Amino acid sequence: MQLASPLTQAAPSTPATLRRWALDEVLALYDMPLMDLLWQAQGVHRAHFDPNAVQRSSLLSVKTGGCSEDCSYCSQSARYDTDTERERLMPLNEVVAAAQLAKDKGASRFCMGAAWKGPKDSDLDHVLAMVREVKALGMQTCVTLGMLKDGQAEKLKDAGLDYYNHNLDTDKDFYGQVIKTHTHDDRLDTLDQVREAGINVCSGGIIGMGESRKNRAALIVQLANLPKPPESVPINNLVPIPGTPMADNARLDPFEFVRTIAAARITMPASWVRLSAGRQEMSDELQAMCFFAGANSMFYGERLLTTGNPDIERDEALFARLGLKAV
């Protein structure tokens, strides 16, 4: 069968929000020959985005360590003996200075993360001030604060928050093998609150935690079949951190990661698909393949919450080699 050119493929005739994906359909995408899958994903990508534009976000941990949750991949859990030290919530002026620096270096979105199960109202007040000040710099704002209580999403919206990040991490069937201190449904409840408050949803997952291909496909299905797909979908490649239960996890086949990017792009055609944690360990060639598969967002800057990221000079050189432009 001859495939349609991605240069001429038309946009889907029905809105993405009306498309419901079945697990066997997404598994079929994973099972395609890789070149055919990439061709299809690139066609969908070109129908919705400039194929040579990549959105760059900067991520800052505004409150590090000491989290009461038991997420098996996370160095910030107080339950594990890692090198991550517990720190207080950062002062407002330091956060604003970091945001200005990120903007000066080319980031358009500034994400702030706090290691909490969920924010106390007193802590949220400080974060609201951060959101207002970063927004005043002309940047898009994003926070990841854990699970929200009633009324907190509305306060974030009033402060001008653009995106709330709350990853599903993995599919519902595998979730209990990763986290036991809260449920998959708890995560969905926070996403519902964010959506109802009128904030853009940023939600994705972590690949390489020992899940099966079926689990990966099911995660994509759950994200795509939300009442409205997330506007931003971060796909993380597990970074095994010493001291966590996943410290000895084997690295995922890179082509399986690319397949996950492509599946996300095809099922969520209008979403930003972001290369997130694990990019430091990726070659330039693998990143280029991810961009071809439909990734069009990335974390930019030498540090994520507690893990490394490619330095800015390397990213600038990669953009120049690939003819990419930042948005």
C-alpha cells in the first residue's frame, strides 16, 4: 500500500477531542514497521504544527526534597536514601531571577516544581506570587505541585497560570507497582480540577519503569481519551537514580521510546509533545528521530528538577545542525 506524502496530508476531518482510541489501535501503531510509523506521525505533525519549530521550556525546582510520597522513580521522596537534600521553598526574588535568565537564553515557558503531595494553602500563596511575577516577564507559566484541593486550581487560574503539570506517569494497571501512597484516580481528579478551572493541562508519563508495551500503549490511550487531550504531553525516559527502587532498571530500547513519541503525536495531534527527563542521555541522532516522530517541545537548560539536562550550547548546536527554530 502506498502511503500519502506527509507534505500533502490533510488535517483530520473530525476534531481531535471527538476521536476515541482503543487499546488495540494504539498497540497496532507500536507494531508498525518503524519507518511507516514515523511517516504517519510526521504527516500528522505537519498537519498541525510547523515541523521545524520546537517550543523550549525551562524547569526550576522551587521546593526540593522531603516529599511524603513513595514514587519509585523519584529522588525527592523522603522514603529513599538519595543525594537529594531537603530544601525550603525558594524566595520569590530568586525564582524571578531564574525565570529572567531562562527567558534571556531563549525559553518561552517557565515551569516551577515543588516536591509536595499537595500544596498547603499557605505555601500556595507563595507560589501564586511566583506565577504573577513570572507572568509579568512575558513568559508562559507552568507549575507542578502535586494533587490539588478544592479551590486551589481556581486560585492558580486567577494568578494567571497557563499550564498545570500532573503526569499520569503510567497506565492504571501498572500504577500500583510504581506508587502506593495515592491512586491513579487521585491523579485524574486533579486533572479534572485543573481543566474545570480553565487551565491548560500538561500531563504525560515516564517510559522505562519496567512496564510492558501494552502498559505504554494504555497510557497513551488514557491521555488521548481524556475529556480533552492535554495541551502539553511530556514523555520522560526514566533516569535511574541511585537510592530509589528503580536504580537498577535497564535502559529502554531507544526505538521503543521513539515509537511512544510517534504514538503520542498520532493520537494527540494538536498537543505539544515534549522530550523531558532522560534527554541528557540521548544522542543527537536519537533526539532528531524524536523530532521527526512528532516531538515539538523540550526542556531547555542544564538542570531539571533533580536530574541533568543537555547544556544550552549543545542544544543550540543541535538546532543549527537540524535547521530548527525555537518558539
